[in-house]
Amino acid sequence: MINDVLDLSKIEAGKMEIKLQTCKLDSLVQDIRFMFEMQCAKKNLAFKISVLDEIPEYLILDNSKIKQVFINLIGNAIKFTKEGSISVSISKIDSKRIPKTDFSTWNTRRNNELVEYLFVEVKDTGKGIDPERLNDIFEPFKQHESIGYSGTGLGLSISSKLIELHDGFMCASAKLGNGATFSFGIPLISSTASYLSISEELDENVHLQSGLTVRVLIVDDIDSNLDVLESILVMAGFTVISCSNGFDALDVFSKNTFDIVLLDLRMPEIDGVEVMLKIRSTEEGKSLPIIAVTASIFVESKEELIKKGFNDVVLKPFKNSELFSVMDRFLDVNLLRVPFENHENSLEDLGDLIIKLLPIFNTLENKIKDQLLDALIMTDLDTILQWIKENKEDSPTWNQFEEQVVDKNYRFILQLSEKMN
């Protein structure tokens, strides 16, 4: 909550600036898909993100702030949807085709020029909102009383202001009991690859070598932050234990052995610095890598945090490559980096494959099934492939299973392990 308040205060004081840079649209879409596909799968929600029009490959925008808006809108959609789907569409429209909605900041604009916009819609099938209350929920600290979920009530307000900094607009339509649609538009400014940073151009898929076990403790009082971070790490092959407050983290630490700790700073009751100091006071924690994970608004205190005892600092919102680069420096393992590949199979197709595989596995002895499950949980590709070689039957289903493992499709492997478990 403190981070949100500080972000809002900085925006309202005119001290929040956008840093325009060249962004690869496909990389942004893949990052969003990677962050939320697993969260939706855990709730049995269908998740789809699609680019509808021919949009330039490279765009000029503030990547971290636009990603924050995506996270706020999709995170809300997942939170308030118990069944059904979340769909995200990215298209382009001009200022003559701004959709008519229940709420829109476009109505306050005075620009009559024809402008082309990158337009993003996030639709859910959740509990919906009374259209008459839409204006209220964009105000700071206001949430509809019927929602029944915890939160600061700042996410939509901050998102709206971040979009305003891009000279854009936000819209919303909803019906109580029948889902909601939140959307935003920002001026569509194309660029060329020559201005793209190396870290954006080299989109990597990072994972541990097969057979290695690296135990990570992650601590954050925001559930959505935990879900995103856990998904990123598990997909890369790490073994993760997550805690939502400092006291639980200290209790878990006292009963387990970890290779690295990722620790949020701003938490109620006991903050990240105090948790770090208590871990450092133990014999096991003296040389343990402890990474602070905090909002970029606190970037000026990075050196101070390291002096206090943290090994390094990762700033929110972060790129996956930034997180893994920091972890790589402190772990005595080789993180494998391979070019990110778009798997042709959709989440729905993979779900169909899993449905076909489960009855086959149920015909096997428990001992043999357990061997596969252990290998899937550890994302031990070599062991999984060896297991397939020893038990495989000549059928398209088995062939598809083997292909997903050979292609290093970690999303599929993790989903299969969850369904078998």
C-alpha cells in the first residue's frame, strides 16, 4: 500500500515522468502472457491475449509503466472472476472510432486532431460492477462495497494517471453480475529495431540445468506479486516456497534450507529490512544471498539497502532477464539461456493433450506414475525423456507428449504436473 501511495503522490506532484523507449510489441505480449497464463490456469480460467491488427513491430512508449497498467487491469480481472475467461485484445483505432462506454476519460479531451492509438481491452466474465459506480472506482481509495476483496483502491487510479501521462485515455463498461471490460489507448508511435535495447532484442528463456535443485524463498504481502514471481521461477525450474508476511517467512526459514531469498521491503508488522537482519543473525543466513525486491520509486536507496545487508536490489516492475541476471551472480549454478520460442500449441490444445494423457497414466503402476510426477515437478527434462522412452506406446498422444518435452515447453510440463498431483 505504501508503494501505491507514494506512486500516486509522485504523479499528483508532477514528479512522475515517463521514459519513452523503443519496445518490441511481441516481447511485451509474451511477458504478459507468461505472467498471467499460470495464474488463470490455477483458477481454471481461460486466458487469451491476441494482437488483432497489423501493428508495427516496434513501438515507442514507457515499457515499465505500460506493463504496470497491464498488470493492474489483468490482476483485477483475475481477482474478481471465479469462472469463465479473461481475454486481452490489442488493436489500433483512430480518434474517430473511440468506443462508447459507461466510463471514459476521453470525454475530457480537447484534441480534435485525427490520432491513431494503440488500443488495449481487458474483458472478464466476473461479478461485474454497477455502471453508475464506475466513475467512483477510478478515484483513489475507493472500491465498490460489494466487491468484498482487500486492496488499496489505488490500482485503477494510478493506471489512469499513467495512461494520462502518455497522452492517452481509459474506458470501462460493466454490468453487475455480468463481467466488465477495462480498456486504454495511447498514441501509436512506431519505431525501428535499431533503437531497441539489447536486453529487449535478445528475448531469452531461462531455466536451470536438468537435475539441479535451487530452493528459493520469496516474500511479499501482495498475493498477485507472489503469484507472478512464483510462476516465473517455477517455469524456470526453481523450487519455490512463498510467504505473505515477514513472520511466516522467518518461521519457514527456520525449518528449511534455501539457496536464495527474494524479499519485498514494504510489508505490515515486520518489514523486509528487519526480516533480512533476523535471517543474517542466524548461522545459515550469514552468507545467504538475500535480494530486496522493491518499487522503482525507492531506487535512490539501493546503496543504503546493500550497506544494511542485502546483496542486491531488483526494482519493480522488473523484466525477467533482470531478475535472472541478479540471481545468476549469487548462485553457484549455470542458468541456461535459450531463445524464446513461440510454441504453436495454444493453452486449449495443451489442455486437450493433458486430458488424453491422464487416463493413459492411470493404467500404469503407482510407482511408475510417481517417477514421472517427481520428474515433472523438478522439470528434469532428461529424466522425463528417459521415462517416456521406457514406457512409451506407439500412438499420436505419446508422440505429442514427447514433442512438448523435447521443445522444452515448461508451461505444459508444469500444467501436467499440477493435474497429476
